[in-house]
Amino acid sequence: MHLRRIFAGALGVMALASITVLGASSSAHVAKVAKASCSTSIAIEAPFATGPATQLGLEQLHFAQLAVAMANKANGTSITLGKDDTGLNPSLATTRTNSIIASKAVAAVGPAGSQEVEAVGPLYAKAGMAFVSGSATLPALATSGANTTFFRVVPDDDIQGPNDANYIIKHKLAPAGSTILIIDDQEAYSEGLVAVMTPILTAAGFTVNHQSYNGTDTGATLQSDFSSLATSQVTSATHLVIVPWQSAGNAQQFGQTLQQQGKTVTLFGTDGTDSPGQFIIPGTYVSNFGPDISTSKSAVDKAIVKGIKKYGAYGAFGVPTWEATTVVMNAISSVCKAGKTPSRSNVLAAVRKTNISATASAMGVPIQFKADGDLVAKAGYLFHINSKGTYVEIADK
Amino acid sequence: MAPIGVDEWVARSGDRRDQHSGLRGQLARANERVGWWPRLLLVGLVALLYGKVIVGGNVNYAQTGFNVVLYAILALGLNIVVGWAGLLDLGYIAFFGAGAYIYALFSSHAFGNLPLDTGGVLLPAVASIPIAVVGVGLLGLLIGLVALRLSGDYLAIVTLFVGQAFAEAVNNVAPGTLGGANGLFGLKGFHIGSAIIGSTLGYYWFAVIVLLVLMALLHLLDTSRTGRAWRALRDDPLAAEVMTIPVNKVKVMAFTFGAIVAALAGTIFAAQQSSVFSTNFSAQTLILIYACLVLGGAGSIAGAVLGGVVVTVAQQLLSSPIDSAYLFYGILVIVLIARVRPWQYLAAVVAAIVAFGFAAHAIVGAISHRAIAGSPGSSGWFAGALRHFVIVPAGSPLTYGNVLYVAMICMVIGVVQLHGIRRLVAVVPTVYVAICCWEARLTLDPGITAQIMIGAILIVTMAARPEGLLGTRRVEVV
Amino acid sequence: MAPLLELDQVSLSFGGLRALTSLDLHVNENEIVSVIGPNGAGKTTLFNVITGIYQPAGDIRFDGTSLIGRRPHAITGMGIARTFQSLRLFLNMTVKENVKAATYGGTHASPIESMLRLPRARREEREVEARALEVLGFFGQRLQGYRFDQPAYVLSYANRRRLEIARAMATGARMLLLDEPAAGMNPNETHEITELIARLRDERGYTILVIEHDMHVVEGISDRVVALDHGEKLTEGSFHEVSNHPQVIEAYLGRNPEALQK
Amino acid sequence: MQIFISTLVSGIVVGCLYALIALGYSMVYGVLKLLNFAHGDLYMVGAFVGYFAIQWFGGATALIIPVPLLIIFMMLIAGFGVGALGVAIERFAYRPLRNAPRIAPLITALGVSFILEDSVLLLFGGFTRNYNTPAFLPFRQSIHIDGVNIWSVQIIVVVVSVAMMFGLRELVNRTLFGKSMRAVASDREAAEMLGVNVDRTIAITFFVGSAMAGVAGVMSGLAFGQISNIIGFLAGLKAFTAAVVGGIGSIPGAMIGGLAIGLCESFSSSYISSQYSDLIVFALLIAVMLVRPQGVFGQPPLQKV
């Protein structure tokens, strides 16, 4: 039978290939050696191909690619970017990180999710390799002491959470004494924010009703989660529902479920749900750790907004990743300029010394790291989704 | 008296069917000539060679080697239940997971307070491994007892849900301790006193030793009364029962042994990854383990191990653009050699493909230069050779690649339909489209391509050789 | 002396259908008893209740101890082994393994002992090997040499029947229940089987209960013949008594009269 | 009371979809004794077909044809497209394995499911797409039962599902195809000898089963909005649960099972806890299987000695 032969063949080749692989490099991260003086490679971990947050992942990837191109041009370096999809999934992130550490990359950008950083932080620490995240906001990541080589260019939830909570209180998004429903998706990121916001809101006299759903559910199962939450938890006393999730799509679906059941409540999302393409329930508030620079006047912001078109659509979520990548790129070039080899340890040291002025940074604040890798500056951003479903930044916080 | 000749002729007919001509036949016969213990030695030597010479400090190679051995061990365990006892256990993954989680609980801060990474229980390997193995062994016993009520597909169904329930459980139950979707990390590796296995290579060696010992023990078990009882059970439970074999007891034994092996693998896996997540024990992993077993040949120890090698290496190769290219073109060439006979036709077809390629490239180029401005996805010396052969538009737009992909699938289906000279003719454009599709699209997403290729390999294997590589053809009375 | 096997008012019914009705039967040590009867008379059901596959009402005693409520493997372990009308070999195991598998009840090495090949396991393996060779040797050249390591599914029909008998012998039973041993065999083979059954008793001292349609075989081997119909015993006695018994003839007439033409 | 009703409604809607998918599972198992794990992915493909149908007609916000027409078109194209896909899969993956060991088709089914899932991932990317149904079927179009809104889409789902199920029942009980299908299910060889065209019957069975999964996909897209390449697995698993609970191989069983699972799911998530609903469903299944392995409506397998 012919197929048998095919099969025998296929196996022959696998044997053959398994020998060739040992000759050929089997790592996807090896830098292409170029002539330029300062040439090495870095890697980005983001959920751009699989998982629930692909749009956000792609956004991060594109901004990272842009940052690499811009920095190489500015610093005269030739640094390549290895891409690793993590699907926002700690176990995948662990595998990827192991292969990044095995590769020649000297530093990494990402990963995106707090739960991923929790998982891979110790690995990077062991490898003495700096990694800068543009979206992981769980406070413990820096404070736990387990992730000694972790940096982030975004304010953590101890800043975002209180900001949001206080805004809710100050601007009376819910009548005093009413019930606020807060739902987590059983991920570290979400649970962290809930833990920060709940006490503040309770102190302000709100009744906080904390529920959770399984963030990994899909389709019909997800729908029955949502419709049951909407029916059984959103009572007449509820005026505000806080959805600190990592999936804008889920937030949108939950919003629609509420509308369908005729429940008129205000939604309040956090950075994970900040996605103008997906989460567009009018009247919703969405906080984010990055500014919307699409209309900004500063030179660097203009350059980014202009440059990003080459790689993909503009989105506020990606901006911090541009910043994170730039931090790494500048660190490497500074090592080279100092005449040292861009080794992992040297780059790590240089990242620690990062000092980018507010004007040069896309974050609107100067980029300097505390000893634990957190940003010195504290800033949060808040958006309101208008009737046309577009995000409008709220100046007064 | 019936003439012996007739009788013997009937008796040997089976053998005659098994005889293969040519290289494969010789290989098969050679394979039979090699005894069991030499084979074990061979496996050991290969493992030694790989670890000592080839890995050479490259963590990636060490990781690959480790995965190979890990999957081989898992396949061995599955082989006890599925291959020998013939119980279709789709909940096997739960035993693997339980082993890993139990190890994790006793080697991390799970029992302390997780966010602050303090407190917790850190047992030495000599304690934690036995705890995991015994615990999971009992679990296997339990599932086995439950399974006594069920047979055939019903068993498969229930065990499938046991496996799913496990993943759901570790995801949702006691997130404070089991870590929920975030899993448990920062596990301490295998350690006794101050000695600790720190490197991937270290775990590779550990796993290799476990594998070799398991192979030996399981072989001895297979050729003992227990092994015979299991295989008798697989062939005919009722006859087995009547022939003095306590079927229920033997079934439960099979589950327990399978569970123990899986648990052992689980502890090694957890210690090496230094973390566990419920997603590590998804249906995907289960499918891969089954792929190893079925590809290698259910019922054969050597088969299970070979399956582990093939599946894991294939995945590793596919995950990197360069190596997956070797695999892709290798398979393409072999398929042509195997399918197109005699060699004159083969030569003709190959020549036609090359000509077709350059012609198409030239024509398209003449029409629009942009349409061929892109560079092939695979690097290495291929790229140069292919530059003037494949049509890859500038910036290789995804839509183009996607169209090719769909076209390729349709054409492959078409080719299978055609026969004789028509097929030969149809092969030419099909192969060309396949190459273009590979260069323009598939190499861009190695991860996805790997999954697709694995799926294809499974289908082709089952169609070509249901008994697997080293498995023996089985008859089933239905 | 007390009979080796004794059935006492054994009844069995599936739903409404009565398969066996208050059946009395006894087989003495070293006796060959044939059970005859038209299709659906309950012959195979009789074997199934004896070997514990079905649980009947009434009592079945083997060598004085009751078999009721015991699982099949236990009953076989006590010394009653059977063959199947629809051959039920372990088709994917080799000839030798088929025989060895049947010695499970007679051996006791735990898996651990087997894995480590501890003394008891080694000793038992030797015994089992010897027993297999000895049992297969009983069939002359039929199941010898290259056949040892052939999977059972390549065997010819006649050899499968022989292997089933060998497997039953390997259990160490004192009594064999043979379910249509000559079914589907050509005259030569039938003749051979007849001799074989006789040898089983004469050389090995087995007590044999056999179901058979072929009247030549029945006449050739039986000390006693029992005729069943609709799960009831019509009569029993010597072949000639039974074959001339009016009810038996009536039972067979119209079904297959030529069965009695000699 | 309000909570109860709306939980009931969402349970029924979800249950109907499970039932539709479960029917395909059951039919295929009936004729081939094959656990077709790729079935859930056919449902996923159906959802994508529907999505692109919407884009084809100008997108959710700017439809160029009347909505009823669109919905009918979506269901037709998804039904026929996915049905054809199912037939193709049977022809090229399963037919060669008619007489292979039981495990071979099972593994092949897993392989097919890999290919379907990852082909969609390759072609359309991994991010979730949204039907954005409210844009053309606003929530205003809904009926109210003491404070509970029942959205027109939910009504559509239930009506279409029930209609298809009864259609199928008639097909199986009244038509010649139904006869031959039942013949093949009970004994393929015998049916072949009696002149039943087995290959054709099996192909049609696959077509019908897959088509129903395809339509279910479209309706889930309409009702739940989000679709991605991975929705197939979990849905398939649940539908499979339904088929098993009802008695795999039995058509009424699949319907009842589907509703049972749907209701069990929604009630457990609104009265107990949304995170344990899956566990509860699986526990229910295992319990049913142990008490009555052949399911509620299934026939026990007869064993001959």
C-alpha cells in the first residue's frame, strides 16, 4: 500500500532531520550577526498569536518592532527582535522563557500578563537577564523580591486601583450607599485589582459585591456565566459594575448581556479591557496605565503615531511596550558606547540606571526605576467611551 | 489424517502477508534478529551519546532530550493500560497532573502563603517522589474500581471526563493553595540535603535512568504471568475470566501501574519546569501522549519509546523555521520517491516541477515585478536556491499565503482522487503550490504549522499503518 | 462413590424464556458424558451455568463443594475447564502464551516479584514453561516447533480447536467441558478429535462432559449420553437407549432427521 | 422568580445548541461507532462561516440586505458548507479506517480536530471576533415576561433548533435514508448484504450531522457574539456530555441530554457558583454513566458467549 511507503519515508526524514537539527541551530532567537558595531538580539514575549488577548498582543508586538527600528536608527545599533507568543498563559510563557534564556538574547520585553511574570520572573532572575514589561501591573511582582531582574514602565495596581476607586467616589459614578458589583476573572491581575479597590470603596460607604467567573471559559459556557451573573448579581441596588479583566471581548459580551436583560448600569473597565476595537459599550469608563498619544503634540509621540502605521493600527495599549522596548534598546547602546560588550549582566546594570526625561518618553512621565523595578513616577489615565463608542481621555482625575 | 502440507500452508499464510520485499523487509527482519537486552543497551547508548556529545551545553538540546525521554516514559505508562490491558483510558492525563501537583505541593510555598513566597513545605526528593507515586497509585486504584462497571467506549468516555474534571478542579478548587489558573511556581528541584539537580541536563540524565529502569522492569513484567493476563484480557475478557484470570483484579492492577508511571513522570516534569499549571495537563497533552503510543505501536515497549522520540523531535524541529524546512522538503522528496514509480516517471515529474516553478516565476515576474519581490520564508541555503523558483510577493501578504494554503489542501485531495497518468500530471502543480505555500505562509507561523503537521502525521499514520511503527498487526473480534 | 459433578434441580431463565428447567445431572470420575439435543436446547447454557458465567437457581456441586455464587475464574481454579463453541482464543498471543495464560490461577508471584525475577517468580516461570510444552506435546506434531511463537490467529480452524483444548488442560483442571469439539471439521479431523477425547480420558484421566452434534463422535466416545430439549432432560443412558428413545427421535425429527441415520 | 425565569431561558437556549451538536455526535457514533472528536470543531467552522457571511453583506452595522434574509442565508450556507466539509472529512480520514482497530479512527479524529482548529488559526488569526448582533437585531426586539427580556435571537435559536430536531426525527423514522441509516447502525455487514449502500448512507449521516453543527455555530455566534478558533473544543465536549447522558446513539436522548446539560449549567452557575459549573456538569455525567452506562435512552450493549 502506497501510504505505507509515504509513512516509512516521513520517518526516514524525521530521523535525518533530527540529525540535521543538531547541526543547524534550533533556536528561533539567534541574532543575525551584522557589521554594525553594536549588534545583538533581544526578545519580546506577548500574546500576539494565541489566547484571549491577541489584539492587545499584536499591538504590543507592533510597537516593540517600531521601537527597535527607531532605536537602531537613532543609536546606530543593529539589534534584532525575537518574537515569542505566550498566549497570556503562564505555562506557555514558561516554555518560551526557557528557550529565550537558552538563546543569545541579552534582555527581554514583556511578558504581558501579571500571572506570566509571576511564573517566569524567577527564571529570568536565575539567568541574570533583565526583562521589562509594558503591561504587568500586579504590585507583588516588584515587592515580592522573587523577580530581581523585573522592570515595568507602567504604574502598578496600587496606583491604578486607588486612582479608579477614588475617581468613582469623587465623581459619584454610583449614588452613595449603593451596591458596586466587582467581578474578577480568577487571574492574578484581576484578583490584585479587586483586593486594592474593595477596601477603598467600602470605606466610602459602598456595599461591594465581589463575584468571579472562569476567565478561561468560552462560547456557550461563558455566556451562561455572564447571563447568570447579570440576572442574579445585578440587582436594582446596583449602579456600577467594575470589570478588571484581561479580555476586552469578554467585557463587551458582558456589557451586551446586561443591555439585553435591560439592566442599566455603568461599566468600569481597567487597562486589560482597554481596546477601542473590541470594548465599546457607550457610557463605560476604562482606566489605563498609558496615555492616549494619538493627538499629542510632543515630537516623540508624533513620531510614534506616524511610525506605527507601517506595522499595524495605533492603540493606546501598545504605547507602554514601545517605552519598555526603548528602555532595553537604549540600555544596550549605552553599554556599547561605554566600550563594554553587551552581555546580560552589563545590560541589566544599564537598565537599572535608565533615566529618560518626560519629554523623551511616550508615557508623559520620566522613566526611572526604583530598586525593586517599579517606576518612580506615578501616573494613571482614564477614558470615557462616548455614545459613538470612541474613547475620550478624561483630563481631570 | 489431514495432509500436514495444507495445514501448514494455512498456518504460514499470515507470515507470508507480513513478508516485505526490499529494504523495509530487510530492516524488519534485522529488527527481529536483535534481541531485547541489546535493544535496551542501544537505547542507553543513544541517550548517553546525545547527552554527552550532542547537547554540549546547549540548553535547548538538553530540553529537547528531556522532553523526548519524558514523553517516552508517559507513553510507557499509557502502554500498560491501553496497549496491554486494552482499556481505553482517556483520563491518563489526570494521573500525570496529580503526580506533578502533589510534588509541587510538597516542594513549594503552596502550604505557606503564596503571594509572599514564604513558609510552605520543602520535602527532599526521597520523600516527595514516593508520596506522589503512592498517592496517585491509590487514585489509579480508585479509578480502576470505578472503571470495573464500564467497558469499551463507555470506559473511554468516563475516563475522558475524569481527565477534564481534574483540569477544572485544579483550576477552581482552593486557588489559595493550588494557585488556580496561575499555577504553582518557584518549585524546589529534586534535592537530598544540600545536593540538588539544578540543570535541565541533570534532569535529562535522571529521566534517562528512570526510562531505562522502567523499560527493563516492564519488559520482565510483560513476559510474566501478569503481562500475559493483561494481554489475554485485551483479547477476550470472558475467555480470560474462564481461564482462571481474575479479570477485575487484573484491570485494577493495570490502572494502578499506569497511574504510578504517570505520577513518576509528573514529578520529574514539575521539578524540571519548576512550576505546574493546570494547562500543562490539558487534552492537548493527552493527545500528544496517545500520539506517541499509537505512532510507535501500542503494545510494544520499544514502540512507545520510539513514538516519544518521533513526536517530540518532530515538534521541536517544526518549532524552528530552519529545521522545519528540512523536515518539509525531506518529506516531500521521500513521498515523491515512494509514490512515483518507476524512476523514469520520477525524474520526469521532478524535472516538470522545477521547470513549472521557474516558468511560473518568470511569467508572473514579467507581469508584475512586485509579485515576486518577496523572499522565501525559510533561511539557510534553501533560500538562495528558491529565490527564483517560488512566487512570494513583496512583503509576502498573508491573504496570498492563505489562498495558497486552501488551494494546497484542495489540490492534495484532488490528487488522491485521480489515478494513473492524470495523477502524475496533477502532482506537478500540487507540489509547486505546496512549496510556495510553505515559503510564503507556513514558515511565518511555525507554532501553528507544527500543530497542523502533527495532525496530518496522525492521520497519515493511522491510514497507512494503524498498528504503528513497531507494533504488530492485531486482529479484533467484534 | 459420589459423582464428581452434580447438578441438582438447576433452573435458569432469561426474562420470560426458560433456558434450563430443574435439570438434574451427574458426571462420575473418569467418565465421558455427551450432551445432545437440537439447537437451542440449552446445551451451551448448561456449560455457562456450570462455569459460573450465569448464576442459576438450584445447586451445582463439584467434588462435594457447591459452585453457586463463585466467579468463573474461581470455578476453573477448582478444576473445571471448558472450551467454547465459538472459538475464543487469545488471538493476538502466541500459541505458547495462550497456554501459559491459562496457568495464571495456578501461580502466585506478585508483579513486583515478576519484575525483579525473584526466586518464586523464576521457579513458577520454569514450571509454566514446562507445563506448556508438556500440554502442547499431547497433540503430537500439531502444535509444535515453529508454531510455539505464532500468533493464534494464523492457526487453521482444527488447530484452534486443539489449542483451546490445550489451554483448558493447562489450567490444571480435572474435568473438561468440551463445547462441540468436532464442529466444522472434515471427516479426518473429526476422526482425530474422537481419538483425542478418548486419549484425554485414558492417558490423562480427565473427566469429560462434551456437547456434540456429530452422532459418530457421540457414539464413538460416550459412556453415557444425556439428551436435552427446551432446557429439560428428555432422557439419559447408553447411546443406543437414547438414540432410540421416542422423545429424542421426535425432538430431532423435522429438525434434522438424518442426524440419526447410520 | 425573575432570576429563575431568566436562568431557565438562558439554560434552554444554551441547551438547544448543545442538543444540535450532540445530535451529530450521536448519529455518527450510531453508524460508525466512532467518537468523532472533530465534531466540535465543525461547529466552530460554522460560526466562522456565519461571521464572514455578515461581513460579506456589509458588516453588522451596515447591512445591505434585510435581516431575516441574512439569517436564513447564514444558516443555509453554514449548513451546506460545514455539511460538505464533514462529508469530505469522512471520505478522506475515516473511510480508509472502516476495518482498522478501534483506536485508529479515534486518533484520526483527534488529528482532524488539530488540523481544523489550527487551519482556522492560521487563516484568520487567534483573536476573538464579534458578530455584534445587537447592531442589526437590537435588544428592543424582545418580549417581556415579568421583568425578564427574552431577546428575539434567543427565540430564533430555540425555534430553529426544535424545528431541526423534529425534521431529523422525521428524516430518520419516515424516509428510506432513515431506514438504511438505522440498518447500518444495527449491523453494517448485514445491511450491506441486504443491498443498502453503506458508503452513501454514512456520507449522508455525516452531512446531516455536520450541517446541524454548522447551523448551531451560526446561532451561537448570533446569540453570544464572540467566536474564536478554540470555541470548538469545550462546546464539543459539552455536547458530547449531552449525547452520553441522553444515551449515545439515540436521537431523542441527544435532545434531552442537551437540554439537561444546558439547564444544569445555567442553574448551577446562577445558584451555586459560575466557576464550579463545569465541574458540576462533568460530575453529573460521571454519575449518570456509573448508574446507567448506556445513558438514559441508550440500549445496553448485548454480550454473546
